[in-house]
Amino acid sequence: YCRFDNVESEQIDKPVTINVELEKVGRDGEGGDLIIGGKELDKDDAAAVNDNSTNKGNGIEVFNISVLGNEDLPSNLGKITSTNSVLKTVNIASELRTDDSYASLTVRDSFGGTLDRLDANSFKGDLTIGEDTDAVNINAFTATGGGDVTLYENIDGTEKSNFTVITGSGEDNLTVNVDGDAVDTVGTSFALTSGEGADTVTVSMTNPHSQSTMTELD
């Protein structure tokens, strides 16, 4: 009773995160890019002060994006990225509504580099990714909220990983090109699962591997 003990402190590293709200971006047309980053200078590089190519700061790793409005208020963006291409996770969700009408979201271009995860499971509207420029190397893409999903993705072989695409009950149109170099070692793979809707799925491969090699690599 009334005893106090010292407990060794523990340091927990958490990614820098920002919350973003979108409402009718583009005003029924094509909106601009969403770029959010840091201004911190690279103090270890004196040249960074006068060099715009390196004076970009550390950037933000996680974007939590809320799409506001009903189906009459679509949002349309160019690309979504952070400085120094450090963006790794994008979470997309619809606002809570009492009706069943949700705004759609289009991201015409890429995310400025590899994403570890794009999670749109809480997004209820129609989602389009990579309409003008294919999204590149999304390790885990999930969009099971129920809207129609259109995805154009290029897995270019610069990274090896377990790549997944999972969608829900909408009428989805999924087009993915896989460079065989991305899935040519043990512990790497590509898997796509679409939901219940009348889906169109196109998967192509560059630098392909034989069936026997893929079986060997599991």
C-alpha cells in the first residue's frame, strides 16, 4: 500500500500521421495533387539549404483520408504523396452517413513510390486508382467496402514482396501487370481476390517464370 516502484521506460516508434478530409475535390472535374510533407532541413548536408532536390524534410508516412459527401460530390485527385516519397500507408474511409449515398474517389496517378498498404475497407463509394498513371508496387491493396473498384497497378520488379489485391462485392475492374522479378524468390508471391460482383480481372506478367519454377517457389 502506497508503494511506488521505478519501471524502466520503453521507447515506442510511431509513424508520423496526418488526417485529411476531401470534399468534392476537382468540382466535378480533375483536381490537383495532394502533397503533404515536412519542411525540416537536412542538417547533416550543408548543401541541402540551397538544393531544392534534397531540401524536402522527412515527410509523412501515414495518410488517413476521409471522403465527405454523397454520390453527387465526387473527389478527383492527381497523385497522393509526401516529401522524399516516404508515404507508406494510405487509409481511405467514407464519412458516417444515415443514407446509402457515398461520394466516389478517383486518384488518377501514383503515390510517389512503393506503398506498404492501401486500406479502403471503410470506403463505401466507388474507388478508382491509377486511371492515368498506374499505381506502382502496392504491397497490400484492400478495398472491401462495397463500392465499385477500378485499379490499374504495375508491380515493376524493383521490390520483392508478397503482393495482394483484395476487393469486395462491387463490380470491380482490376488490371495488374506483374514483373516476374518481384516474385522470383522463396517467400514472395502475388495473389488477387475479387468479391461477389460481376468483376473483370486482367493479370499480365513481364519476365515470366515457368509453371515448374512457380510451383518450386510455392
